[in-house]
Amino acid sequence: MKLKFNNHKDNKNDKKQIWMYALILFAGAFIVLLLTAYSQVKFQNNISDYQSKLSSQEKSKLNVVTTLNSAVKENKRLTTEIDSLRSKLVESEQKIATEEARSVELESIYNNKTSATDLLLAAYDYFNKENYISCAITLKYDINTQYLDPKAVQSYDDLISKSYGKASQLLYGEGYRSYKNKNYIEAILSFNRTIAFSLQNEYYIDDAFYYLAKSYYKTSNYEEAKRVILLFTYNYPKSTFISEMKELYDQMA
């Protein structure tokens, strides 16, 4: 058997190659480790960034939700406050309307009282000037006694007692003249007022009824003529005009 021995020079070369390979392997492993470490760091940084972004988004969402809840609560509060203010406004408007109506009512009452008092003074002025017809007309048709105070009502009643009889007699004279002049419309007005202002026991009152019925008859107002005749016959059955009134009534039957 033939043995082969390496020389010393070959052994040195082999050792160098081994160290070279070891160095290369070590360098490669180190690079791989560096790359792995870099990748890990980069991955961790990416994870941290992502987590940071997620945290910011969650915070933003939480802020939005919090803001929305606050806005909803504030909206409810403002709605309640607005409803309360609206109710107070309606209540205030109702009070103002009531006060305005009351003010108008008081003003109307004041004006009516003033007017009634002024008319009573005017009636006194007519009476003092012996214009008894205007005095009586003002008292009967123009003055609303509910707006006179108690003392003024007493004066009103006193003036009536003084003026009505005088006015009634004067109106009868005016009516009779109008009837004779065939001015039946004026006669009707005067005779109606004669009866309205009379005490129903004056000596001329049955004459006034008779000529009033005749005036209605002359103007062809038969319904009113009949009404006057019936009223006359009921109130004055013993009058000298009874037979004439019945004849006039029969003419219209």
C-alpha cells in the first residue's frame, strides 16, 4: 500500500482557506443579523406609527362622539329654553291683548260717560232757552242713562218731569199744523212724539191719536193706522173719537 503525505505548505494553505470561509460566514451572518435587526426596528417603528395613527383616529372619533353628544345636549337645552321663552311670549302677548282690550273698554266707558254728561248739559241748555222739544228729544233718544252717575240720573229725571209735558203740547200743535197743511209725514213724526212725551192724560192726547191714525191712512200705511186705532180704543174707550176711529178702521177692513 502506497501512502501519500501532504507537505507543510499545503497545510498552511488549507488553514488560510478555512479562516477565509469562517470570516466570510461570520460577515454574512453579521450582515444577516444587521438586516434582521434593521427589519425588526423598521417593523416596530411601522407598528408604532400605525398604532399612533390608530390612537389618533380613535381619539378623533372619541372627540367627535363627545362633541356630538355635547351638541345634542346643548340642542335639547336650547330647545327647552326656546319653548319656555315661546310660552312666556305667548303669555305676555295674551296679557297685552287683555290689557289693550281693557284699555279700549275703559276708554269707551269714559267716552260714553263724557258724552252722556255733555248731552245732559245740552238738554239743560235747551230747557233754559225754552226749547222744550229739543230738550225732550235729547233726553229720550240721545242720552244713555247707564253712563250717568246717580246724581246725574236724578237731574235727568227732574228735567224729564219739567220738559216732557211742555214738549208734548208743542209737538201736538206742530203736528196739527202739518196735518192741516197735508204734510202727513211731518204730522206722523210730530204726533208720535206728542204721544211719546205725554203723560197719556192730557186733554189733547186723544186728538193726537186720531190725527196720527188719519195721517197714516192718508199715506196708505193701513197697518200702522190699524195699530194706532186699536191702541187708542183700548186706552181711551170713552173718547169722543171712538166712533170715528171705528169707522176709519172699517174702511180699511
